[in-house]
Amino acid sequence: MATKDKDLISRRLTAIKAASAAQFDAPEAARPSRNKRASERQTVYRFARLVLPDRSVVNCIMKDVSTGGAKIVLEGNIAMPQRVLLKVDQTGQTKRARVAWQNETEVGLQFIAEPGAEQQP
């Protein structure tokens, strides 16, 4: 296996570990408010990519998803722009989203409804 592949696998495994760890050490104000969600979340661990407005791509892991949005974990602490395009590797789905909140490597996305588009997670 090439060194480049090993590095990529190592970074992704690190991101998965961070995604599955509880956030007990985060201050109360930094945690997203659970009562703002309009729909029920489903826990998932799917590889995904964010396409930024400048067309750069950021690898991430989708930790949970609902019809209204998703929580993702980034491979590093990267400042997110206001709007992104989420591409889920496993399903091939693409969703336009607004960044609702960011806490270091965790990001909350709110899906942007597109006229005539289906809103399945």
C-alpha cells in the first residue's frame, strides 16, 4: 500500500474516532441546541465531501442526518464559508447547505430546499 494511501486512511480513521467521541468537554454555550431541530436525526457514519464556493473540496464524515440538515466532522479545524455543497460518497446524493454552526471540527449544516427537489437524507 502506498504511503499516500496510508496517510489518507490514517486521517479518515482519526476523523471517525473524533466523530464517535462524546462532546462532554465542550462548554454548554458551544453545543448546538437540540430544540431547534425541525425533524428527527438518524445516526450515520458516511464519508462525504464538501465543495466550497472556490471549488475546493474538504473531506468529512457525516455523523448524523435528518430531512433538514446534517452534522459533519472535518479532518481538521477548517473555517467554513456560509454555504457549501455536501456530496455523500456512499449514496451519491448532493445537497446544498448553509453552515448553521461550527465548533472546531464539527459543523452543523442546514439543507437549502431547492424547488422541485426531493428532501430525503
